[in-house]
Amino acid sequence: MNLLTKYLETYFDEVTYKDFYRDIFPVGVLQCKGKDYYGDSKYNGIIVEVTDEKLNSGKPKVLRHTLTDDLEKLDEVVSRDNFCLMSPISYAGKTRDSSMARELYALTFDLDGLISTDKSPYSGIKELFWQIENTDYRIPKPTYVVSSGTGLHLYYVFEKPIPLFENVLEQLEVYKRKLTWFLWHDSISTLHDKIQYEPVCQGFRVVGTITKTGERV
């Protein structure tokens, strides 16, 4: 077990991957499985799975799974040891492209560089939660904190999904960039001079699937 996972396990309750995604995608918001439900004005999630199988080009075979209201595809991808990504977004059709994104259910941030070698190994993550708990700072409390193997993913789940109209997405991008800057502050991350600014529609490792280190997200 890595240090980040150990720290989170010590101070917080763990939830299953199914409960995690059920909270993000409540019952009834995604399209039900089956042709009978086409045209019901609901959308679906998309999981991207990178397999070990190679194509003729030498590139890995990539599978795209449609996540419907039953969340069954989660069980399938978690049962394998492949690299899987998903955004907390519903899409029209099967293309995980920002032009096809319809509703944002959570805003997610990636945070690396929390493990320090010249200080206490927990200095970065301790500082993160200290700033979250103290209102003088500008980091809101996340709904979920996910150990991704070498870093953390912070999920801010909305009470209601946000329609991703172009002008709305532009404003969310501005907000996410600013909050990312706060999260990667030099008191939190050792990589503060190499901040990873990621778009709102960025995919993140699926909770329950494999990490770079061989553990589970």
C-alpha cells in the first residue's frame, strides 16, 4: 500500500467503486441499456480501456464502453488489469469528445508531488487537508478524494449536473485553472513549478481499476 492510500485509509472512510459512481451518476440520469430506450433524451457515460493487445500498427487496442444506468460496465472493466479512464460527464453517442459532452456531474482535479523526501513523507497531504479545513484558504472541501497510485484525484460532485454549453464550459475552464493553481501551491506539492493544467473534460483513472504501481485506484 502506498503512502497516500495509507494516509487516506487512516483518516477517512472508504467507499466501493460502485457506490462512488452511483453518487456521481444517480439512478435515472443515464440512459438505460437496450434499444427500447433510444431516443429517451438521456445520455451515457463513456469508459476508455487500453488493453495489452496490440494492433498491426503496434499500438495497443483501445476499447470504448458505454456506461448505462445500471453501471454494469464498471464490473467488467474492474475485473481486468487494464488502464481505464472515464470523465464524470454524460455524452451523446459513443464519442468521448468535448463537442459531444452534455452534462458535467463533478469537477475533478489531479494533484501530484504530495510525497516529500526532504521533509515528513506526509507533509504535502497534511498541508492540503489543513488548508481545506481552514476557511482562510481558497480550497473548497472535495466530496471524494481518490488515491490514483502516485497522486490524488479530488472530486467535487454537484447537487445537479451542469449543462456543458460552450460558454459555460469556457467559464468552468477558467475556474478550474485557478483552483488548480491553489492546489499545486509550493506548500502542498513539490511539483509546484510544473503544474498540470487539465481541461474540464479530462478523463481520470476509473476507481477500482489498476494503477501504474499495480494497486487499485
